[in-house]
Amino acid sequence: MKSEDIHDVITILREEYKHWQTPAVTIVAQCNGSPFKVLVSCIISLRTKDEVTALASARLFARAATPEEMMKLSEKDVSELIYPAGFYHTKSAQITALSQRLVDEYGGLVPDSIEELLTFKGVGRKTANLVVTLGFGKAGICVDTHVHRISNRLGYVDTKNPEETEWALRSKLPPEYWGDINDLLVAFGQNHCHPVSPRCSSCRLSPLCSRIGVKRTR
């Protein structure tokens, strides 16, 4: 695709999004702007189905919605509340540890910089960007495997991994689309532009897409 086509791409994706299943990032966005809830929900969502993430987060936050409240729960309590999220034992330890650190070092407040968030165990760039954007309303671009794959498949960027894709998008994606790009491409990737055999025959983006790396379509 041509770089200037990004405006048409975003317009089409926004129209199609109304018909797709809500991705996990939107579930995380329903945390009422609480940076702590966004952070914890992101940790729960890793390698976990969206519906499981939503229910597990709701159960946990009904008991503990702040770092201070989380410290009143044991790791076992947290594990039981977020079960059956994937790797729930590991995640409960991470949630407990980061809550303790937030209380001890930050007065119970989540830091609002990506660099600071990356110092927490279990927090990667995608999670840090989500906390900054959804929790603090600051500019950021959240890149996961869907965003990385589709941005390259379209031919909008030429990168080797999600971190490279984030920096490439930061340099060329119009700022007004930063907040939408993850939600749109995750939903697109989950519902239509699959990793293997994407649905190109019924895709409205097909005339604009370079189909980089696509070997088989439907």
C-alpha cells in the first residue's frame, strides 16, 4: 500500500470494526481509566482468551481495585480469582509483586512513563503503552503480533519484530490514529485477516493491500 492510503485504511477498518468481536484491548479499556486496573488486566490477558480476561479481571477488581487492597490478598487468593487465565500462578505472583512495589516505591500510584513501567517484571512494551494510553490518556502505540503482522502485510512498514514496528509506526503513522491502531488491527486480525489463509476475497482492504508474505488466501 502507499503511505497516503492509511487514511482510507483507517476509515474502512472503523466501519468494519462495528461488526467484529471486541478484542481484549477494548476489555482493558473498560477499566474506567484506572492505570492500575489497566496494568493488571493486561497481565491477566496475556495468552488468555478475551472472555476469560474480562471475567477474571472483574472478579479480582471486585475484591481489590488498588495496590493497597491487592496487598491484603494472598497470592493464592489472586490465583483463585483470576483462574482459569493462562499461567494464573505466575500472573498472581507478578500482580502481587508489582502491587507491593507500587505501594513501597510509588505511594500506590502507577508511573506514567513507558520507561518506568518497563522496569516492572512481566511488563513489556505493549502493556506499558496500553497503561500510558488508556490509563493516562497520553500518546502511545500498542503493538502486538496482530499489529506487527498486518502492518507489514499491508506494506505500510517493513520490520522484523513488534518493537521495530512500534518505532516505525511512531515515525510515520499520523498521530490522530495512534489511539485506534491497536484496537482496529487486533480486531481485524482476530476476525478477518488471520495469520494463515486470510479472507482476502471478502476484504474491503484488498485493493490497497500489498499482501506481503501471504501465500494462501480465502
